[in-house]
Amino acid sequence: MRRVVALVPIWWVVASIVFVLVRLVPGDPVLLIAGTDASAEQVREIRSSLGLDLPVHEQYVRWFGRLLRGDMGRSLFSREPVARDLLDRVPVSLQLALSATFVSVLIAIPAGVLAAARRNALSEAAFAAVTMTGICVPSFVMGLLLMLLLSVYAGLFPIRGYEPLSQGVIPWARYMALPAVAYGLIQAAGVARMTRSTLLEVLGEDFIRTARAKGLAGWVVLYKHALRNALIPVVTLIGLNVGVLFTGAVVIETLFGLPGLGAFLVTGILKRDYPIVQGAILFISTFLVLVNLGVDLLYRGIDPRLRRA
Amino acid sequence: MAMTPAIRRVAWLSLACLCAFPPVAWGQDAPRRGGEIRVATYGDPSTLDPHVTTDVPAIRVRNQICETLITWDAETKESPMLADSWESSADGTVWTFKLRRGVKFHGGQPLRAADVKYSFERILKVSPRKTDYSMIKEIRTPDDSTVQFVLSARSNAFFPALAMYWTQIVEASSTEKQVRETGGVATPNCTGPFKVAEYRRGQWLKFVRHEGYVPRPEKSSAMAGARVAYADGIIFTFIQDANVRLLSLQQGEVHYIESVLPEQVEQLRKLGGIDVVAIPSTQWTAIYFNFTKGWGQKKEFRQAMALALNYEDLNRAVFYGTGKANNSMIPESQAIWRTREHARMHPYDLEKAKVLLKQIGYNGEPIDMPIPKETVTDLYGQAMQAQLAKAGINLKISYMDQAAQIDLIYSRRRNQPPPWDLGFLARSAFRPDPDQHYYTRAHTSAHVGMYSNPVYDKLVEEARKEPAFEKRKALYAQAQTMIMDEIPLIVIGNSPHIEAYSKKLRGVEVRDPHFDYFWNVWIAQ
């Protein structure tokens, strides 16, 4: 509860910083709305109708007052409520982030464990090559490759688009599979490397030697004693990844035509659509704080010592 | 000439064969009702509200569902649409429009003069272009099918401005209800041949045929004349990535893709079952000179720049030759305003450019040009840099995003002098009247680099007031001559408009980013 209450000042600070930052960035939304042939009078009229001619502190007080009443304002371009757009787009980004995380965990943890448990020159080289490829390949290349192979040539999936879950799990999964795999594979590389290195570290600890000396089976030592201790940094990384996946999927969202938050925010930034940028960043920062809270709670589940602490 | 019996026999035999085995195309080319045309567009419209936005993705989709009082034919001449006829008073301050009878809105309501009045009153309140209509003093509705615009003074800008997309007419009461309840217009109740069925923002937009639509009796000509909705509907899917749009067309997921990249044209032409059309658009690219500081103040420098650029080569380097080298603000497609002066080009003369630069003592000092970081503008920047270097001009390019670049170029709108040497305008918008180019781009009150020439100002001010078309045309030809001689800006050329579509689509006419339409288009079997 204390952690949740602590969100309030974080919100306020983030909201205020974002409000100031978007106005400090060069670029004027009014000129974009007016067009390059607009007269000075037209520019003045638009600025005034949007309330952007007021002093910044007045704009801030108005905006913050509305925010406290739950009103995030309207887009300067579409005049649509920002909150409604966010509500439309957040579930899509969340679904992509969670699906990609699921894919990455499904691949990365077994791969990392396997690489740590069966160490030889060939497997190490293969592991390094595969994971480095995963880290180095940009997401749009991975996305385009999957699209070409599985959609264009094999015809297994639609090229792009999105169906909400309300239309059924199978239609949803058909559209979500390729972006989730493209995004998940790239994240999997980092998680697999982290799993392998932390697991190797733990496998060299005294308590593992003790466990082996006790005559425990190899898999019990590996999964029950070593992996559980090695998971804390891995979970941290996965938690961070969820945040990044949630907010940073611009390329994948654009490529696969997913109406998510990343593409929405980037369009808002490029157009200097202040209410959209402010609303989206406020939402994202809240989400990230909540993910961190979730990760902290997970630590306690994984490592009982933290519960006592 | 009399036919010999042998020739007559062959002719009859040929006719009999044609009747027995008609060419397949005969059956396919007949317009056919049914099916949904699937279109991949590059951008989600910011809104469907006709009065609050001027962005091209919104215009392209909205043109299918909403109509204006007048519109443009294939020669960009104003033609009837919702208004059947019009007349202006002798002093040009009262314009009377007779509305077409039998027009129904998507909601079933008949078009009345009150709807036109409401639409224009709303435009004057909320449109970003409302000052374009500030000459309207009063709107009268003497009866249900007559609208009178009373202007504060004669204005040549008034009539063509009625064809602009942001003056589309909406039904008054349902629109007012939407505005009251939601603060905007999500589903415009217009009169066009298609109407909104469903919209998933950021994904797709579905239109269906407006069954109550009665096409105009005139033959179709661009936006004017008969609009027949052969397709049951149109589905616009928003695909930002040009490669994915192409893949979608190849896979048959869509029938039509817009904004094909110039480098994709050859690849598409090799594919079977696809037509690709690449034509110069009405949008032009230009560079402005700064008249408050630096080398741009010297006429010889501006002349040297104009001579050192090879416009044909720029078109080849940036658009693979699919655009059009053009030094005029009026594109070839707006033929009614073009004169010989508009066809004149700056010659490519490197030696003369070098002499002029030497005369003014220019020694390779850096010339700063901020440009937006986009593929096309980047290519432009690099190609110009290479060409100007041959004359000894040291072009320094600074990259930024579009919003920051526009902010910098239009600094005079914040009452600040331009900080750059060359102001790069990536693309102009389509404007039907030359006043919207020659006045709004180069008049003392408007030139972004603070060019000021009383002779030029007088010319475009006179053209703005002159009622006779031919005299105006002559005045704009003179203005073009002055632009070519004085060089306050250099228009480089027109970017291409490239669209591709399945051969199954018939009746497609690719015209301009602002004019594409899917009425009179059908899907062959």
C-alpha cells in the first residue's frame, strides 16, 4: 500500500517534467496544423483556439487541474479525447508485450539452463553465435524475415493486422503470433545469456558443492538449488524487458500494423501533439512503476530470505 | 468505296466470329456492382470531422464520403457538385448558389440551404483555415435550395476556396448533436456516394455504399460529374511501411496501395496482375533564400544557385525520374493557369555560376540548410550538395525532424528573423488558385526569408483583386517572370504521385494525393 501511495509524487514529478520537456523541444504543433502556406493571422488564430498562446504556467495549471479531474485533454490534431485513444491502444501493447515475454521466457530459460549445464566448446560456440545473432538483428529485420517466410511464402499467417481478443483467441493469435515471435526472439537472446551466466556463477558456489556431496540428483541440484538462486537477476531483466516491450515496440507495431501505444506515442512526438505525449508518458511511467513493484513482489516469492528481510 | 464480294465475305465472316466468340475483355470491362475495394493507405486519418483538419490522409478517405458545393474537373476548373449553378453580383460581393435538388445525407435527411449555412458557420468557428473565409460577412438562406454568401469585399480567393476539402457540407442537426454529446464529429453525416460503416482507429476504416445517392448527370471528369458507387464498400487499411503495403498487394490482401516508393516502381512493373501509375503530383519542392543575412541577399549568388542546379538530374536522383523538373509554382496539371512563362526553366550553366560567384567574392563559405530527416529530403539534400559543390558552393546540411525544421523555417511567424541561409520546403500543398502560391509564398507579408519587392507586391495584390480571368492569368505570368529573375525562391520540381493496384480494379484514375477516389471504380470478375 505504501508503495502505491508513493506513486502519487512520482506521478506529479513525471507529469510536470513531461509538460515542460515537450514544450522545450523545438517544433510547433500550430505550424503543422496550419500548413506551410498559412498566414501569420491563421497561425495566431489556431494558437489562440488551442490555448497555446497562454503563458506556460497558465497552461500548466489548466492542464493539471483537468488531469486531477481525470481529463487528459484532447489531441491537438484529431480533437479526440486522449484517454479514449490510450484505452484503445494500451491493451494491444500489453498483449504484445506479454506474448513476446512469454515467447522469450519459453525459449530463453531452457536454452540458458542447457548451455550452463552442458558445457563444451561446440555448444558454447553455438550458444554464443545464436544469442549474439538474436541481439544484433534489428527487430524490423526479424519481423520482415518472419513475414516473408511464414506469411508471404508459406501463407500460414496474415501479413499484418490485428484482431481483438473479443473476436476469439484463434483469430487473435493468428495476428499476434508473428509480432510476438519476432519481438520475443530478440528479447530471448539477452535473457538466455543472463540465465546462463548467473547459473554458471551459482553452480560454482559452496552450497551447490554441498548439495552434490549430499548425493542429490543432478537435476535436483540444477533446478531446485541452482536455478532458483540464479533467477533473481533474470527476473529483473524480464521485468525490465516487459517495460521496454510495452513502450518500445514502435517498429514492430508499425511493421505488423498493430494499433499500439508505441506507434501512437511516436506519432504524437513527431507532431508535437502535447496532450498525447503527456498522457502517454504519464501512463507509461505509471505502468513501469507498477511493473517494478510486481518484480519486487516476485523476488519475495523466489527467494524466501527476502520475505524475512 | 464499293466492297468487292471477296472483301464483303471476309467482313461478314469476321463479324460472325466476333459474335460467336466475343473477346473476354468485353464482358470484364462493363462496370459491375458488388465487392469491397480494399485500399492500403500510409496513414490513419487524424479525424473524419471535415472541418477541423487539413491533413492528406484524412482528405483522401473523406473525399469518398463528403462533398463540397463545387469541385474540380480534370483541368482543375471549378464545376458543380452540391451546387447546380451560381452567380455573383456585379460588384462581386454577393454570391448566390442554387443547390442541387434530391440530394440526401447518409442519415436520409434532404440537403437544405440551412445545412450549408451551418457548415460554413462551423468552418468559420473551428477550421484551421477559417481565415481563408474571413471575407464572408453573412450567409443568407432565402429558401431551402438557395444560399447567398455576402462578402465584405470582392475577393478572387472566395470562389475557388469553396472547392477545398475542408468545406465539405454536413447535415446540421445530427452534426450539432454529435458535437454536443462527444465534443467532435466521429461519423460525419455527409452526402457522398459512400458512408461510414465502421472505424477501428489505427487499424481500418470501412465505408459502404450510400444507397440514397443520385449521381450528377454530367459525365465524370476527375472530382466533377457523375460519381457511381459500383463497389458495395471500401475498406481502408492503414499500413505505414511501404514494403509491407507492397507485400499486401502482392499477396492479394488489398486491391490498391497508395504512396508507392519511386524505387519500387520497376519491381512492381515486372509483377503480373498489377498496374502501377507514376505521375507528377501538384506538390512542389523549393528552396527559399534568406534576405536578412548572408549570401542569399546577393542576387548573383541566387542566380548562381539557380544555374548550378540540374533539375532533371535531381528528379532522377531523388525520384528515379518519376517526378517532374519544374521551376514554377503552378504544376502542369493545373493547365488553365499555365503560360509559356511557367514552362521556362533555369538553364544549367556551371561556368556562368562560377563567374557570378567570383564576381561577388564568394569563397566556399558554408551555406546552412536545415532539412527534415526523411528518405526523400535526405536524397534531395545529398544530390543538391553534390551538384552545388561542382560550382564551388559549400552546402552544409543540418538534419532534424519535420516539426523542428518547419519551426525553424517559419521563424518569422514568431516575429524572429530566419536563422538559416537556405530554407528547404519539402512539399507544398495542392492549391487551386495561383494567389495561394504567388501571394502566400513570395509577397512581402509572407516570404519566409523576408524577401520584399514593392513591384512584385503590387503585381500580386492587383492579381488578387482583378476579376477578369485572362488578365489575372497574365499578371501571374508576370509574377512568375519576376520569380525567375529575382529568385526569392527556387522551385525545384514536383514530387511523384505513385499508386499501384490489382488489374482486377477497373475504372481507376490516379490523379493527385488530394484527388484519389473510388467511385466509378469496380472489381472485375
